[in-house]
Amino acid sequence: MGQTMASPHFRHERSLLAAGIWPVAGVDEAGRGPLAGPVSAAAVILDPKKLPRGVDDSKKLSGAARAELFELICARALAIGVGLASVEEIDRLNIRNATFLAMRRALAALAITPAHALIDGNASPGDLVCPAQTIVKGDAISLSISAASIVAKVTRDRLMERLHEAHPLYGFKDHMGYGAPAHLAALKTHGPCPFHRMSFAPVRAAQASEAQRETPNLFQK
């Protein structure tokens, strides 16, 4: 008989609350891997008395479920902060540091200053507004981090849908900027747009191919 995966819980947060450490924000990001668009991060402070049901790691949920839970989280959370790091910042800082920048911005954007943050992963950004601890696979363990993963993902997906309207050739609304075959084919055909991450290898390769096509062969008769 298969083992049922446990749902995210609120035990970390309640333990901190019992120790007098409150409020506690869950922090997660979306969009580290795509070839285009910003990386987003969200910080969420849930209300212990009004915890939203059905919240889980955003990767396990359908788009419709994420959208529904996004509205529920927004209605019930004590505070939500969102931070973005642009394509230019990703290319300048690298994706890891740009993700940390987005997380710092998300925490700073909270209307309530947290006393502690729970961050998904095994590394924490420096210079935060509060002490923090990391939880590996936290988006499947901590309810606050799971809520943040949904907010970050839905926020970024909606931004990518808007980018699709401006640059429909790449199909951003279908793959959200990830390296899907259709996206790679569009890159090869059209070259990158201003919202592609030029520091990512497939985009660099597409840019080089486009430059080669545009450069006339002076030795050709």
C-alpha cells in the first residue's frame, strides 16, 4: 500500500509563537529556472486563527487550484509581501543572488514587520528585516512557506501572461518562460526579446545565432 504524503503543517509557526516569537513569515520563490521573465518571491504571515485549507506546495497544484488558493490566502493572511528581481538584475547578479534580492524585497514589503522568517531551501539571504531559518523542501512542510509558494507562482504566472501579450511569438502564456521545446524553437527562429535572460546558456546561443545570421559574409561573392 502506497504511503500518503503529509500535507504542510503549522507546527514550526506555533512553536515559535509559543516561544513569544511572532509574527512569523513564510518565504518562497518562483521562476529560478525559466529562460525569460523576472524571478518572484513572496512572504506570507498567516493568521493562526484563520488558516486556509487546501494549501500545498504550488508545484503539486493545478493552475485552477493555485488561483483559487491565491484568493483564499489573500483573504485570510495577516500580511503578504511580494518582491521581484528583473531580468537585468538576474543577468547582473546571477539567478541565486537575484532570488535572494527578491526575497529581501518580499519581506520588506510586508505591512507587518515579522519577528522571524521561515525560508524554503538550504540558504538564506543576508541583510533581512528579521532572523530567519531555512527548511529544505519547506514548501511541502510549512504551511506559511506553502502559502508563499502559491503567491509567488501565481504572481509570476500573471506577469508572464502579460509579457505574452507584448511578445506573443514566444508562447509565454503556455510555458511561463521555461525551456519548453516550443520556446526553444521560437528562440532559434526569432532570437531573444528584451525579457529573456541573456546570461542563460540557451538564450546566449540563440543570440549568437541571430547575430551570425545578421552579419553579412564579406567573403561571399
